[in-house]
Amino acid sequence: MRQNSILFLLACIGGTIFYEIRIPLPWTLGPLVATLLWKILSKKSVHWPTPIRNSGLVILGYAMGSPFTLQIAGQILGQLPGMLLSTLAIMTISLLVGWFTSRHTGVGLINGLLGSVPGGLSQMAVICEEIDGADVAIVTLMQFTRVLTVVFTVPLLAIHGLANDISGVMSVVIPTSLNPWTVALFIIVAIVSAGLARMINFPTPYLMGPVFGTIALIMGGSTAPHLPAVIMALAQITIGIRMGADIEFAGLKNWRSIVAYSFGGVITVIALSLGIDYILTKVYSISFLTAFIGTAPGGIAEMGITAIAVHADVSLVVSYQLFRLLFMLIFTIPTVKWWLTKNADNKSPQLE
């Protein structure tokens, strides 16, 4: 308990520093960096309770679902072909990057492919346990490198390259005329929908459950209350601490090489995705900023936070990211598993 209190205080300080110097996503990246520094300097492992992190995800899930409207629903349905084509392109580029990484780092083809797929970090760790020859440590390190690279570079480009003068956190307040029963209803639905999503093993349940629960209430005619900035900041802090606590390099002798090639691969994917984003803006009536964040090879939570921070179309960003995640889980991973099983000779050697 004492360690968690100290960690939370340091995370708040890190977030405040990042906010003051205008670093993108300050309340996520500041706590993440503060947690890493604490681990390195104290030379101790850090554990951040999962229920606290999940509470932050529930809040973010609500924030991502709250901008949804019937007009946006029609817009999403009309952009399904674009979602499919952009997902296929990003997946193909990512798998090629994974192949290249495996050839130059010696991690093996299985780990190279699984570590480069732009899916959920937690889902990839579980999938590793189901595939012979996969090394959870290697795949997790590659996925963490991907997530951290995207979390730092995409907001930086979005805020300082594609958006105008935007603050590091969403500045909104609860309307004074808001019905307290409406607030209670949305809170209950967000919590219940997170539990239901977990029961049916839905991807990222504590995030996506509240997203769909909030959308369902809005579709039913309810008006979603806005979240105050301090609540959004606290939610991001809980996630940033957990991301920093989960990063481990111990046991991987060639981790520097893996990180370097993974970093280069992610930058390549982001650079090539710019061409895809340009096409999307020409075919559909969306901003380049929204297309860029929606196709970025990050996670739903991280890109959703970015979309909120720069006032991009949050619903479209979440839709593109969710479509790719589901496509990855339903088609990409089963296909990769089938191909790897068929070509068993490509099993990766375990690192010493």
C-alpha cells in the first residue's frame, strides 16, 4: 500500500511536469516515465493493482463512447470498405516488418510475426501461450516497443504537426443542469457492460464494454454527460503507471537489438500509413488527423486518448481501431497460426 501511494505521487508529479512542458498525453506518458525511473533507481519490481487500472479503462471507455450519434453510425457504416482496406494494408506492412526483424535479430519467425502484429498487448501475450515455439518475453518486449513508440510519436505528430494549439488534456466540465439520475445511469451501465464484456471474453473488456454500453444508452435517447478534466487525468494516470510497471527487460541478452529493429519497424509502418490516410481523406469526408490516429498501429485506449486530446473524431478513431483489433483476432492470428503450424520448420530458437 505504501509503495503504491509513493508510486501514485510520483506519477502525478511526472504527469504535471509533462503537462507543463506540453508533452503529448502528459497524464499517460508522465506516469509511465516516472514509474520506469522509480523501477530503475530503486532496483525493485513494481506492482500496480489490476482493478485500479481497469477502473481507468472503464472511464476512458465511457469517454470514447460518449461522442457517438446516429449520424456517426451512418458514417461508420459507409466507411467499412475503407476500414477493411486500411486494415489489410497495415497488417501486411506490419507482418513484413516482423519478417525483416526476425531475419536480423535472430528471434525467430514466430516471435517476429507475433511481436509486430498491431493488436492488443494483453491479447498477444495470451496467444503466445497457445503457439509452440513462441517466446512470451520476446513478443511482449516487441509489442511494448510498438506501443511506446506509437504512444510517443503519434500524439507528437498529431498535436504539433497536424492539429492547431491543443492542450494536453481534454478541458470539459459537467453542465450545471445535468440530471443526477442520468449520471448514475451511465455510471451503472459502464460498470455492468464492462463485467458483461469480460464474461463473454470480449477483447479489452473493461474498455470496450463501456464504449458499447454508453453507445447503447445514447442510441436509446439519453444524453451522455461530459467528464471533468481531473477525472480524465486520473484515469490516464492509472493506465500510465500500469504500462510502466509491466515493462521488463531482464532475461533478454539481445534486447537492445530487438528494441532497435522493433522501433524502426514501427516508424516504417507509421510513415507508410500516411499514404493510406491521404487516400481515406480523399474517399471519405474525414480529416487527415482523424485518419492518421485511426490507422496508427497503436492500441484502442492509447489512440482514443490521443483523439480526445486533439479533438479528432473519437468515434471514428475507435471504430477503425476496433475493426483492426477484431480483424486481427478473427482472421490475422488464426491465419498466422495455421501458416506457422504448416511450416513447423520455422519455429524460433529460444534465447539463452
